[in-house]
Amino acid sequence: MRRALALLLLLLLPAPALAWGRQAHRVVATLASQRLTPQARAAVEELLRDNEDGRSLAAISMWADWVRYRKLPETYNWHFVNIPLERERYDSGRDCRPERGKGDCIVAALARTRDTLADPRRRRAERVEALKFVVHLVADLHQPLHTAERDGDEGATRVEVSWLGSRETRGRKRRSWTLHGVWDDGLLAASDRSNAQIVVDLNAWLAQQDEHALAAGSIVDWTLEAHRVAREQAYRDADGGSIPLRGASLGRDYYEARIAVVERQLALAGVRLARLLNEAL
């Protein structure tokens, strides 16, 4: 009960304090659950049959953020990798060095937890925890600002902006919008759609695509793809100019220019999460 209450309180926090917002994580998990093989679906149901944090992929999709702040601070850095914006390659020695008490980076963490989930020799509790991390981290990896930083801005968490005419997040005075927060939550929230409708819309888009091709590639490939989106889209205003460290006003034109990018990243995360789960289980 105490853990469930803590998780509920976490979900009520403003999304800019987290990774992708709750809405995005649940959408990705739902898309993936719709694409599980019968064997993988049965394995997920078995692993989560008595799980106190939820029994579906969507229900557990925010668990990794809860433990990041409250129970497992050594996993804090598992949610991102700060590849310099001007670089075009991932260098584990430069980008994924362990930080004392906070862990290494999402590239290494996702690979480890995927391998743990896939190993039937591991204890059931370890595999349940690994499943929770995999579900969350695949989504995080597709948030472009979880893969890049510009001049030490920590994934644009230090880039202060006005979003749709406001410099404060709703419900929390004294908490300002950042560019990272706009991508975590602001863009998707501005579309004013339910989770169910977003899933319908993304499935309609995916029906016109080659899902096998979209799901292809490695964790590093997906990281660098998201990094390119950060460089070419997230850090650029609607006219293509560079967004400054502070003072930018991002309005409806930025939303119109970027919402399709956000939706594509969510769709990619959904099909790729399904692929990893189907392979592991």
C-alpha cells in the first residue's frame, strides 16, 4: 500500500521533473502490448501475476522513475545518455562513464536489463524488475533530449523557455518550463487527446509503414537516431534557428512543427519495445 501511494504521488508530479510524461510511457507500453506474440504475452502475464505495481505493461511503465528517486538512486543515470550535440557517434568511454552513486547510462542499462529478462536462469524477482526497466527505458531512449546535451545543458533541462505563452507549468508555480519538459510532456499534452485516441492514431500511422523495418537496429542505432532528432528538431525553433539557453518563446508554430516528430518517436518506441520483449520472452 505504501509503495502504491508513493507511486501515485510520483505520477501526480509535473512531468518536466520526470522522463517522458506518464501519458507517453503508457502509450508506448500499450502499443507494445498489442504486438506481443502469444508466448511473450503469456510470459508477461506470468511475471506480473502478483505484482503489486500493476499487471500490465502500461501499469508498470512508470515504476522505474519511482525507484530512481526513492529506492534505487544508483539507477538515476540509467534514463539518459548525454552525447554532445555536435557528435555523431556514441562513445561509451566518453558518454557512459559510471557516476558514483548514480550509475552509467541508458545504453548500457537497457542492454543489461534486456539480458536479465531473457535469462531463464535468473531469479523470478530479478526478471520482473528487469521487465519494468525495459518497458520504461525503451520509451526514454526515444525521447530525443534523453540522448543529447548542448554545452553541458544536461539534455536541455537547463534551457528555460516559455511554452504556449506560459513560463510556469500548470499547477506548480515556481516551476518553470524547460525545453526538456516541453518534449517530455508539453507537446503531447497540447494535442489534447486521450491515451486511447493517441494509440488509435499511432496504430493508423503504423498500418501504413513496414513495422519490421521500423523495429530493426540495435540499441545504439536507436540512440543515435534519437540524437539526430535532438540536433535537427528539438534544439531548433519552428523556423530552424537554434533555441537559446533562456528567453525562447515556443508557441503553436513549434507545436505544429514538432508534434508529428513526437508521435513518430512514440510509435517507434512501441514497436521496438515489442520486438525486445518478443525476443527476450
